[in-house]
Amino acid sequence: MEELKNLKYIKLFSVSLLIYAFIGGFLFDVPALPILNESIRVLYFHVPMWFTMIFLLLISCINSFYFISRKKIIYDTKSYTYTSVAVFFGFLGILSGMIWAKFTWGSFWTNDPKLNGSAITLLIYLSYFLLRNSISDEIKKAKISSVYNIFAFSMLIPLIFILPRMTDSLHPGSGGNPGFNVYDMNSQLRMVFYPSVLGFIFLGIWISKLKLVLNVLKNDN
Amino acid sequence: MIIEMIINFLSFFLNIQVEMADTFRADGKIYVVILVALIILIGIFLYLYRIEKKINDMNKNK
């Protein structure tokens, strides 16, 4: 249960930042833009899902490296847990993005490279679970799924970060770096956006730690 | 700059004309934001419920 000891500040930050983000997300001023109208506020809830997913997948990938170098089964359990929570956040991101797309771009699914890239990424990670469940030997399962997990993370980088930026995309930041684009986000949006991202990341860590305890107990039984 | 402003103004003007009588697009599409926030909250709650159920099942099996 030592995993749960250090959670105090993470829980505190997560709750307070998310309360702030939900209040500020609905009440603070946003720039008036055509077509988007008030739905620019979805930015505070949709984009943090992806940030959380990528952050948790990064931790998962690091734990897979640890497993390969140190050969302790706990690292594999960790990486499995973080991946499962990350995929859950990815699905929330897809669902919320589909709703947003319906009311701004006109349909639930467009052939935007970013949409297809994230869908492929989720499929790659879904087959990670299939791969794990198909192997009964514990050590073999941990080894093969660690290697696959590292491969999956290295596929995520081109699919989500590189390819969408090389073509025309409905998302902001195509043909450039959205992180440094001063025109896409002004300071009003940033004031709620970054706290929201941090809050959801902390929430993701919190859920993962709970699930980790569950998975460790399951392994021991 | 000026051309951009004119395009923005025109698109804003056209947008008013084609706006549907759709409750979800009313009040500047604020209901879309509410729906998205609800989906995320309900999703997280269901996920936590599933984790809790797994823990309870494990306690029963002990």
C-alpha cells in the first residue's frame, strides 16, 4: 500500500485545480469567434484528455524500459496499469472530440489526419491488451508486452505529433507547432487551460495508483 | 489584417443566416460544452465504479 502514501498532494491539487477549471471553464470570458462561439470552452475539457493520455503512456513506456533492464514484475504491472488508464482517457478524448466536431465541423468524424492518427494509436494500444491476455506465462507475458509497449509509444509520436502537422488539418497548428502559436490561444484561455491540464493529469495519476494497488493484489492472489 | 477582419465579419454574418433552429446550437453553443463536460464526468464515474466493483469482487473471493 506504499503507493497510496504519497498521494495526498496529488489528490489535493487534482481536486482544487479541477474545481477551478470547471468553474472558470464555464464562467470566465472567452474570445468571441465565429462558428466556434461558446464551444471554444470545450478546449478546457477535450484537450486535457489527450495530454493526460500521453503523459500516462509516457510513464508506462518508462516502466517498460525499467522492466526490461531490471527484470522485476512490478514494473510490468505498473506499465500495464498506466496504459489501461491512459486508453480510457483516450476514449474520453475521442468521444468529447466527436461531439465538438459535430457542432463545429458538421460531422462526428472527419478525415482529419489528427483524428485518424489518434484512432490508430488507440487501436495499437487495444491490441496491447489482446497481446497480454493471449500469453499465460507471467514472465513471457511481461517481456513481450514491455517490448510491444515501447514499440507502441514510438508509433504514437509520429501518428499524433508529426504526421498531422505535415498536412492540412482542421485542428489548429497544422504546418507549425501549436504549442508556440500565439494566435491560437490567448492569455484568457491559458488561465483555465493549463490548470485544467494539470488537474486532469493529477486525476489520471490518482486513478492509476488506485488501479495499481488492485492489480498488485490481484497478482499476489 | 483588414481582409481577415472582413472575412471574419462576413462569416459571422453568414453564420447568423444559416443557423439552425437546433436547441443544441442555441445560446452560442454553450450546451455543447455542457454535454462534453458531462460525458467526461460520467465516463470517469463509470470507470471508478468499475474499479470499485473489482475491489469488492476480490474481497468476496478472499
